[in-house]
Amino acid sequence: MKKGLILSLVAVLIVSLAACGAPATKDTSKDTQKDSKVEATSAETKEDAKEDASKAEDKKDDKKADAMETGVYTLINKTGEKITELYHYENGSKDKGANLADKGLADGESVESKVELAADKTEAYESTLEFTTESGYTAKYETLHFETVKIELIAEDAMTGATPIAFVTGE
């Protein structure tokens, strides 16, 4: 874009210099008027081109903002008992949303939680996964990011670290 603009300006300068270098016996007033029109037209065209490029860039940004992406979280019960409450919600939300366990999620069963966001919002997204089992064990994981992933919800005694979940890899 810049190279094209520079080349156009150089061409206008060459035309202007050529008109100024014409023999003195020739009436150049008509030629100068023509060259002036060409310069004005060229300058207007350049401005139009800049505006068009700017509008095209804005449309690209708008399309990116308008484009939607879906994160899919497959939640697998590996607690050894029925999960009675299961929530997946965006951090900062006052509403946890619907109970994903509905009437209970038996050991070994899974459920999907889908999150749809504008493409330009996925980087900043963080969510919480919270569940309660039949025996009353409650666990929470508060730093899930936007992704498509399989997650095992694990029993308290099966935890190898501080988190009540395990990401499934290699499938």
C-alpha cells in the first residue's frame, strides 16, 4: 500500500517536472491545467484508496468480533459415586446456570458443557467448574479457560494434587 502510494507520487512529480521543462515557445498553460487535473484526480484517488483500505480493515475486525467460537467441556464423573450437582459458569457471574447433573450423574457417565463466545473474547474467558457428590463432597476448580477438553471429576482421595479434576490427554 505504501509502495503504491510512493510510486504514484513519484509519477506525479515526473509529470510535473516534464511539464515545467517544456520549450518556452510552446504555450504550456493548457498542458499545466491538464497536469493539475491529473494531480488532483490522482490525489483524490489516493485518498479514496486509503478510505477503502481503512473500511476493509474495519470490516475484517468486525467479522472477527462477529465470528463465534464454541468451547466444549466433556465432564466425566470419576468420583466413584453419583454427582448430584454440577455447574460450569463464567467467573464473576452471579448465576451458576442450570445443574448439568440434572437428576444425577452416575460414576462413569459424562455430560457436555458448551460455551459460545465471540472470537475476540475467548482469550480473556475464565470459568469455574463446581460439583457435589451424593455423600456431600464438594469441589471447585476456578481457572478453566476457553477450550475444547475432556475433564475427569475425581474423588477427594484420588486427587494427586490440589485440584479436584484431571485433564484427559492422548485420546
